[in-house]
Amino acid sequence: MARQVLITGGTGRLGRTLVPRLLDAGHDVRVLTRGRREPAAHRWVVGDLRTGSGLVAAAAGVDVVIHLATTNGRGDVAATGNLIEAVRAAGNPHLVYLSIVGIENVALGYYRAKLACEQLVERSGLPWTILRTTQFHDLIAALCEAQRLLPVTLMPSRVHFQPVDVSEVADQMLTYAAGPAANRVPDIGGPEVREAADLARSYLRAVGRRRPVWAAPVPGKAVRDFRAGHHITPDRAVTRITFDDFLAGSGAHGRSR
Ligand SMILES: NC(=O)c1ccc[n+]([C@@H]2O[C@H](COP(=O)([O-])OP(=O)(O)OC[C@H]3O[C@@H](n4cnc5c(N)ncnc54)[C@H](OP(=O)(O)O)[C@@H]3O)[C@@H](O)[C@H]2O)c1
């Protein structure tokens, strides 16, 4: 059934993949953004989750709100609170939130903020669905790319990741957005669990950059939690696109050295 959908974060890595899927499925899509954008097949609505401006108008008459926007920090909690307040003023739509596997067991400020956002969603009084996934392939690539000017690529030793492709996360989000509120749904992870240094070597090979990779004994509670594997879900390796598949299809090959 076609629905009126408001999506936050629709211009982000995952959102850019999900919006065309929503349109192809026949939904009427509004994408919240802070700045004006070029005309597109969907409607743009200008608003700011940080200040709350434009949110009530953006949410008016929608059946589903997909909340993907992130400020990558503590601001996410206030942003999610502002969104819920505005959405409740506008109606009683299904709120679909994307979160991260294992956040209650990893001592990272961002993960604490995501957990607080989940709690806001659960207590919002709105019908809700929360999906947790592992790290996106793009994040691993970005960690490597951020070090392109260094003579070595550093990765924490004995840390493994189970990265997932945003297209497969988008497929799941599309399904949940089209269905009834399901509350916490089963986590999803990528098809392979691989050591961080090994993923970095694949990335460097794909972009044709010759660099040693150092698996560094990074200290700290958060890294210990990652070493313990709280952020991965080997039992829920339900997707198919591997990191190497992602690299082959991402244009990474032949990128500047
Ligand atoms: N990256 C990962 O590995 C990973 C793993 C699991 C779950 N997740 C979750 O997946 C979601 C999407 O992540 P992503 O990496 O696709 O995001 P992203 O690329 O970092 O995009 C951030 C989005 O947030 C929007 N935004 C930021 N501040 C805003 C504000 N004040 N008001 C309105 N919109 C604002 C931006 O929209 P405009 O710039 O257009 O305003 C943009 O669309 C996040 O909730 C993240 O926690 C990520």
C-alpha cells in the first residue's frame, strides 16, 4: 500500500539508497534537509532537527517517519526528541529508526547517544520499529581514506568488523516502513567477520595505494569492547554483499594514490 513517508537523513549515505527504493515502491516521499536542493522525484522539506524548525509542517499528514539523520554526536538525542515532539503534534505515524548492533555494550559516546535515541523512540507513544545493523562498508572505507596522507594505515589490533552494504540495509528499511510497527526487529550484519587490518589491506589494494597496515595495540575501554566483539552479530550474517564486492562496485578501484 502506498504511504506518505517523511525521511530524515534522506541525503546521507543510507538515505540516498533508500529514497529511490521508496519511490519505486510507489510511496509519496518527503525528504527533510537543512538546505534547499535541486528539484528531484521526491519532495524536499526544509527543516532542522537541532532547532526543531520546519518539523511540524514536514510531518503533517504522513503515515511513516523514517529517522536516519545523525549529527554523529550527542546532538542526536536532542534531534530525536525534537522530531518526536513535532511528529506527535502532527499525528500518529509509524516511526522507523535505524540503530547500531551492540550499543549498550560499547563505551563510545556516539553509541550511548544512539541508545538514548532508541529509548526516546520506544517511549514516544508512537507506533515504532527499531532495526539495528553493523557498521556500513562505507564507514570502513572512510576510516581508511581519512588516513590517505599518512605513510601507514593504522587499525586497532584484534578488532573485527562485520560490515554491511547500505543497499541491503535499505531493502530491510523499505520492508519495515511498508509494514506495521514491529518494535525491536532482529539485528542484521554483513556476510563476513574480518579483522580491521585485513579490511584495510583490501581497501588499499582496491584503490591501488601501496601502504603498510599497522595493527596498533590501541588502549581504552571502547576498543576493549570492540575487541570483545559486542558490535558484531555473526549469528545474524543475513546479507550477501561482502566488503570486496562493495569495493569492486564502489569506484574505489583506481582511485588516486
Ligand atoms: N555509518 C554506519 O556504519 C552505521 C551503522 C549502523 C547504523 N548507522 C545509522 O544509520 C543512519 C544513517 O547514517 P548515514 O551514515 O547514512 O548518515 P550520513 O551520511 O552521516 O548523513 C547524515 C544525514 O543527517 C542529516 N542531518 C544532519 N544534521 C541534521 C539536522 N540538524 N537536521 C536535519 N537533518 C540533519 C543530513 O541531512 P542534510 O545535510 O541534508 O541536512 C544527512 O542526510 C544513522 O542513524 C546512523 O547512526 C550507521
